[in-house]
Amino acid sequence: MTALELVQGFGLYNFSLSDVHRPRTVEEVQALVARFKSEGRPYVCRGAGRSYGPVATHPGGAVIDFSLLNNAVSLDAESGVMKLQAGATIGDLWRYAVPRGFWPPVVPGTMFVTMGGAVSANIHGKNHYKRGSFCEHLEAITAAGPGGELIRIPKDDPRLEEFVAAYGARGPIVEIELGMKRIETGYFDVEGFTLPSLSETLAAFESGKETWEYQVAWIDCYPSGADLGRSAVHVANHTPAGEIPAGKGFDLADQEVPGTIAGIVPKGLLAQVLALFTFDLGMHAVNTGKFWAGKLLGHTRYRQPLVHFNFLLDSIPDWRRAYRPLGFIQYQIFVPKERGLDVLTEAIKLQHRLGVVSYLGVLKRHRADRFRNAYTPEGYSLALDFPVTRSNSAALIQLCRTYDRLVAEAGGKVYRAKDCVGSFERSQEFLALRT
Amino acid sequence: MKRVILAGATDGIGKALAELHASKGYWVAILGRDPAKLDALLGGLSSRFPAATLRGVVCDFRDNSRLGPAFDEAVRAIGHCDQFVYVAGIMHATDGVTSVPEDDAEMFQVNTVAAVQLLGIAGNYFRLAGKGQLVGISSIAGDRGRKLNPAYCASKAGLTTYLEGLRNRLHPFGVQVVTVKPGFVLTKMIAGRSGVFWAASPEEAAATIDRRVDKGHEVFYVYRRWGILGLILRHIPRFVFKRVGPP
């Protein structure tokens, strides 16, 4: 019998005990795939385990963990195409690319996701409405075929579709080639401001769509009535050379997030501090405080290193510890533009009605995706974090099931990488019933 | 959000627990011997509680080789497990004086041998997970050996002691181990029996069990008065119990 080890979804709520394999080379991946095939054993591919739900877990089964296959292989300064192994993370990527004057066209809110995971979940970022999803920027991928043989699939090959947002179902990706974005400096020009309601936030996204490369809003889910959906918005553009010297900020030291807050508090302690607030009243206070702090500061303009702006949550090491032992889940509602206001308003009202309010709500603007496994309509998404506790358990699942119906009825989509409660399977059944 | 595996839930307290969890929209995997009964139960629950995710796994608790695979299958069916409840139990009727070896052996098999194995397997699972609730439905009958059904009493005493040991073993790993001694519950186990008192309905028993497990209680009876009775029973001197103890 093989020793099983604990494999968790990022939210800690989903987990499995699995037989984990950690190949260090492409050859080892090929050998594993061939072996599993001859034994007739199914397996699951896992990157950094940053998906909130169970997609990278496998109850009682085999898992290929790609975290040791993490070389940044090369970056062609002419074409801007970067080759990376599947287990390399966005963090590995920017540390290689920024000093050479490149930035990934699409990044998520954390630098800890792997390339294999980014393709398999077809991740998106705060610029989705402008640049689309991660896989739209692939030049090619190299995958291990069913017998372990390597296949290079260029971007115009229809077989690429089978790997996009497929969560490893077609076999492991071992290397990707990504079209990078050339940057003049390592900074963003950022503007921050608060808005008093959801409708004004959505309107700001529409008017900012052409001007800004990145837009994101943090939504305070606690207030109801006129204040419902009040937000703190951050928008950003790359700082062009001229404003500051070209190449400024390419030094890694300019990008790395400091190890202490305000030069004093070690960040390792932050998760414990956060844990003091992870209950309903505490998070209500945090959300209210955050909104009013933003409002008092008014409309702010500042310059921020690329890494600081994009990977805000990474600055609190392992913050999810604050949600132990039962963990937390995320429910990300994707909704078409014309239904945005009414569906998202209803989504927040439902939280109040059922007595489970999200601790963290993040609103983004999206465009329709060209891939078969697309999960983004032209419209909005609201990502909602909820702790799982003994006392909110029944109300929380009721909320999720109500969201399932709300999203289906509005013609929205469920994103499998964020799904912790089986909403994706239900949405597939729902679609099957309709067709 | 809870994902529960119930071993033996096609009748009685187990069935009531299945219904309770289904009504909350939870994930429930039921281990049961009779496929037809399992299907009927799951079909009925799914149509009443569409938000719930319900799965059945056929498992005969008299077949030791089936227990491990059945647990694995149940975990796969619901993704992961937060709570495991062993609620299967049988009590053969006796004439009060004659021992029937086959009956006695079967009671030990279902009430103790299969229970110990499945709870042990689930315990290993929760230990690695670093969390989980492990619940064994034992009996007040296990508190003392009584003349009417010595084998039943002993099978439940074995289970109670096993759960205590497991609780002590798994405590450092964040796993909660619960011993429930229900007292009389109006199930087919006591149907037609005389001398029944303080009887709870299965639904009442299930609701109490669920509530108290979540409160973190470790050993309890459905009604607190059973707890007082159990305390008295355990302290009656042997020479008295032998002559005038309850049947």
C-alpha cells in the first residue's frame, strides 16, 4: 500500500488523501504517465494547489504534483516569447522577465500559481476586459500524450482547445510558450477612490474601460439599502518611460514585497492578527474601516511597483491559516453585462437574508472568451469569500445553491477553479437538461 | 457544507440522520446492505431535498473485506468526509436464558467488529486530514452486562471502550470522537417490546445527536435523564445487580 498524504484545495475546505508523485524532470513525467496508463490508473495533475476547490485533489487516487518541475527555460528578447516548465510559478516568471523588460500579459491575484495551472484553469486577471484570459497569449504548449510521448501544440492547432481550462483531463502539460508584454518601466500609475454603491461601481468600470488597463473593485458586502455594494476601486496603467527613466523598477529589489509592515511588524504574524478578526463582527468592522479609510483619503494617485499592485494578498504569508480548521470557500459569480446590476444586487441581498455575509468581495470586468471551455461572458464577476464554520454551514450551502440557480437563470457561468461546492457539476446537469 | 458518511442509515436513527443532513443541503453518503432499500431511500430524499448531494454505497457489515473499499467509495462519491457516523446495529431477541451462538456472533460482528474497523479507517483518514468528527452510536446497554442479552451488552461495551481509546488517540490531531448512548428510540429494534419508557422518536434522537456533536460533546445520551440512570446503573454493586438488576 502506498502512503497517502493530505492534499488540500486552497480554501482548506476541500481535501483528499492521495498518492502524490513529484517528478523533477520531463522524463519522469513521461514515465509516470506511461506507467499510469499501463496500470489503468486515473490521476490528477496538481500545480501549486492554488485553486480554491477540489480540482487538484483526488480522493484515494494518484496525483502528479508539478511543483518541482519549475525551470524558467528561456526568454526570446526579439519575439518576447517565454518558455517555462509547467511547475514554474508566476513568481518564477516575473523574477526572470522583469529585469529583461517583460511582464506577463495576464496575471491572477497571486504570484503562486503555476503555468500548468494557469493553462488548465485558463486564469484571468484585473485586465480581462482588455487582454482576455491567460490562454489567449499562448504561443504553444508541450504536453505528455496518453503514452507519455511529448507533443508540441502551437496556438493555431485545434488540439490546444483540449487543454484550455481542461484541468489536466487530457494529460499533463510539461512546458508552455507564452507571448510576453514588453514594458518600459516596472511601475504602475494607480488611482484609488471609493464609490457609494454597486451601480456607480459598475458605471465606473464602463467609463474606465478604455482609459485603464487594469480595474478592480473591492466590494463591502455588509451595508444594505442605498449603500449596498459600496466599493473601493483601484485602476492602473503601466507607467511609460519619460515620466520616469526607462528601465526603472526592473531591479528585483524594487519589486519584492518587504518582509515587514511599516518596517516593524514581521509579516509572518499577520495571519495570526487576521485570525483575531475572522468572525462576523470583526470582518464587518474591517470592511467598514477599509471603506471609510479609502473615503477619507479621497481620490488618490500614486506609483506602485508591478508586483505590489498585482499580488496584494501575497503580502500576508499564508493568510488562509486564519480560517483554520474548517477553511473557507469562494463563490465567483459570472454574469452577463446587462444582468450585472440586478443579479449582483440580488446576490448581496441574499447574503443578508440568509445571514452569511462575505468577508471579501472582489468585482472585475470581463469579456467573452473564445475558448470552448469559456467561463467568462461579456460582463462582470463578483468573487465572494466565505468562512466555513459549524454555525454557518447550513445557511452557506443554501446560499451557494441559491446562487447556482441565480447564475443559471441569468445566463451566467460557473468557474470550476473557484468551485468548492459542486456548482460546476450542477451547472453542467442544468445545461444538459436545457439542450 | 458538511460531508457526512453514515454507516447503516436505511432505518431508524441513521435514516433520520440522513434526512436531517439532506434537509440542510449537505453531502450524505450512506453505507447500507440492501441495494433496493438504499435506492428507495436516496430516491425519496433526492426529490424532497434537491440541494443535497446524496450517494449510496452497498456494504454488508458482516463482510469484513468490504468495509475498507466501501469507505473509500463513499469518500470518492462525496469528495471528502467531515463526519463519519457508525449507526449500524442489531439486537437479536432472546428468551432470557438460552444463548444462541450464531445470533451472538452476528451481533458482535455488526455492533463491534465492523464498527471498530470502519471507525478505525475513518480515524486514520481524519488524523491525516487534521480535522473531522467521528461518531459511534453505542448503547446504555454497554454500561452493564445484563441478563436478557449479554452478547448485545458486551458488543456495545466493546464499542464504547474502543471509542474512548480512539478519542484519546486522536485528540492531539484535532479529531473529535463521540460516543452516543441513545436510550430507547422508537425504531424497529425495540418494536413490540414491553417495558419501554422515556422513548425518543428517531427524528428527535437525530436532531439531538447532530446538535450535541457540533457543540463538541464527547459522550452523551439523547435525554439527560438517561445519563443519570446510566450513572446509577454503573454504580450498583455487583451482588445487588446480580439479584435484582434490570433485564
